[in-house]
Amino acid sequence: MIKLVNLTKKYGSKTAVDHLDLVLTPGAVTGFLGPNGSGKSTTMKMIISLVRPTLGEVVVDGKAYRDFPEPIKRIGTLIDPSALDKNLTAKQHLSIIATAANINPQQVEEMLRVTGLENAQNKKVKSYSLGMKQRLGIATALLGNPDTVILDEPFNGMDVDGIKWLRGLFKQLAKSGKSVLVSSHLMSEIQAVADRVVIIGQGKLLAHMTMDELKRRSLSSFIYVEANNLEKIKRVLLEKQAIVQHRKAGLEVRNLDAKEIGELALENQIVLHELTKVTPSLEDVFTEITDGKADYISKEVNMDETLN
């Protein structure tokens, strides 16, 4: 279990992480999300003692990471896939780490197999694509069979096969009782694998809940209604304190569920043509929660005007 208590990191006048309180439990994949500059990487680095907190603490099973005699066997991390000696082969890289950490050499062979690097194990890292470096970084993180796995942007550079493999791997790790913390800007991938989601913005905790809780909280969820008498159903719904607005050829309804709307239509002899629950994507929810909490905001640009 990872516990963050009042965790804060300041760089001069800039607060990168702001009084973060968080508990990550075993047996779950947690998606760690936030806009650029939100403090995700800094938080991950504080968990593994690469960055010293300005205030507060982070403990793993009651201890600081730096106090474990064999930390690689407690937490496996992928923070920067480029932090590899490019003149080593994958097998040499893993073998050096295994020797230093007193890990059975057979585990090197196993990780090469698990990550699909068997056929490339004797090639130098400098010849690897970004996706292959990611696989090697993940092999390094899993080498000590740790209880907790922390991966920063592991989907970057992965092809379709790699993404499919990662989805299965994360679920398998969580099923075996491990804590898995994954950061990514690819919302669809987090939505596919995460049991819980943590969202931070400008260093502050904005949300920490299950995927279902996140969707239920979102204002983006609504019921879409089409009927033979749109104005009548709208009037009936408003009388029941529903929030109603026009959308396409129908109505967007909040504060009432589909069953209630169907029963109201029946009572008032209104024929429904469509009654659909619209659930937001994780990207929709993320945008809603982080609105106004990003340090860097893109603006729409008219390229024709820009280039002239």
C-alpha cells in the first residue's frame, strides 16, 4: 500500500505538488491523470525517493522507499525509458540489474519472454524503437517481482500489439494482488484498464474514485429523449425538476433516469421514439474536472490567417 500524506513539493515560488493526500491499495490498476505540468511525474519521483518532498511524506507499506534493503523487490518503476545505456543489449542491461539486486538470473530470461524481447535481447538498446525501449523499461520494473508497479506513460511509442499486450499485463498484475499506478495522456487506454482514477491539476487532488463513481459524478451524463410531442414531454419533465435542453432532434435530460422518464411518458400518453443513456468517455470527464486547472492551454488557430 502506498500512502501520501500532505505531500508537497516546491521549486522556489512554484508549487509542483500541493498537499496531496492519497492511498493506493493492492489489487487494482489506478490511472494517474492530469494536464501537462500537473505534478504527476514529480509525485511518482517522490514515491521512489528520487525527489525529496518539501513537506509531508510518502510511505510504502509503512516505510520510505529509500529505507528498503531491496527496494526493487518492493516497487518496480518506469519513469524514463530513455534512461538506458544505449551501448548495452537488453539482456546485458537486465543482467546487470539482476546481479546488483541479488535477483535470480532466470528472472532475466522470464522478463525477456514476458515483454516480447526474446528475439531482440542481444541487440544494443541504441537500435531499439521507442516501443521496444518501453518494453525493456517495463521488463526492468517487473524484474524483482515487486508488490507495486509504477509506470509513467508506458503506452508511448507502442504499436497496436504492444497496447493490447499492456492492457492484459496490467489486469494480470492487479489480479495477482499488485498495486499498479499508470500515468498516461491516452485517456482511452486508461479507460480500458483502470479500476480507479486519480486526477490532479496544478499539484492538487481533483478526483480519486472508481471509474463508475467518476462517470456518475460527471455532469456530462444525461438521458437522450425523442418523442412524438417534444414540447409536451419537455413540459412534463420540467414539472419533475429535470434539467432539460434541446439536443439535435430531441432533448438532453438530467436529474431523472430512463425508467422515470419512460413512466412519465406512459402516464401522459406520449410516444417515445428514443430513450438512451449517454455515458461520457473518460476524456469528457477529465476535461470537465480539469477545466481551469491546466498550466498550458491550447487555443484554436486559423491556419489560413496564420500562414498569410
